[in-house]
Amino acid sequence: MTCPDLSAPNPTSSTPADARDVMSADDIARALRRIGHEILERNKGAEGLVLLGIPSRGVPLARRLAAAISEVEGTQIPVGELDITLHRDDLRRHPVRAAHRSRIPETGIDDRVVVLVDDVLYSGRTIRAALDALSELGRPRAVRLAVLVDRGHRELPIRADHVGKNLPTSRDERIHVRLAELDGLDVVRISGGEAR
């Protein structure tokens, strides 16, 4: 079973009747601050960091992380966007996808520590596509992964270095990440599956 594509903004989508909130706006803000601190600790400061958001919700999350890091370090962190559309392994099944443009900071990514940022880690296939896309743009010193939610069910040997919330799910449940920049509110909801 493949993960439904929840990355495209859809402000008119209704909330399923069985949806329940698992992260509030405050929870999201706290998780991003903690991830920002973890990134700084692991990197021993902000030197050489580049944050690349995976469209669409990974992009505002990357910007928020950069702002959180800047508050601590007092320096601007380069932020960009990494389009993975042409590297997805489901293009034959879903050939029509909105392409985004990769926007790499002027600093580039060569010999930098690149932190890929996404909203939900599920099968790992999106991140595999991101690594393929990244390899065409340069050679980072290291690549790390920060996600707001890790829901499990990996199909590839990929794990996140920084996780806002581990949220064990069944395969028939869906995670809905809504961010103010795209959806008008900050919330993470879960729907589907059997009642708990």
C-alpha cells in the first residue's frame, strides 16, 4: 500500500469526521525548537549548515527551523527547496504531479551539512528520491534528515536524525499535517483505522 500524497496544499479539503488532533500549534512550535537545538548540538554550531525543505510542507518547516536556529545562534542559516518530482519511483502510476523548482542557496551544498526537512516520514521513498535529487546538485559533507512526524512502516532502510513526534500508526490511518503558511492553521491530525 502506498502513502497518499498529502504534500499538495488543499485548503478546501474537509477534515474527516474521525480525525483527532495529535499535535497542536504549540506542540509543533516546541518540536521545531527542540529539533533546531538538536541540529546545532550535532553540528557543533551553525557553521556549514544548509536546510533544504521537500515541497510542499517541508519548505515552511525548513524556514521555521532556520528561524529557530537563528534565534539561538544569531546568524542566518541558508534555506532552500529540493524538488524530487522526477526522482519518485511512482511516476508510472501517478504521472501527473505538480513540479516544483529546486532552489539551492547561493552557498551551494558542496562540503556542507545538508539537513533535509519534511513533514511526515512513512515508507522512506520520498527521502530516497530526495537523496537522488541531491546527488545531482553537488556533494555535501553530510546529509541528515529532520521530520515533524515519523509514522513508521518503512519500506527502505532510512531513518530520521531528528524527529518532532514518533507516531505509531496502522497502514490504513492517514496523517494530516496542516501549516499556517499553506493551510491557515497549524495542526497534525490522524484519521482512519480502528477506534482506539
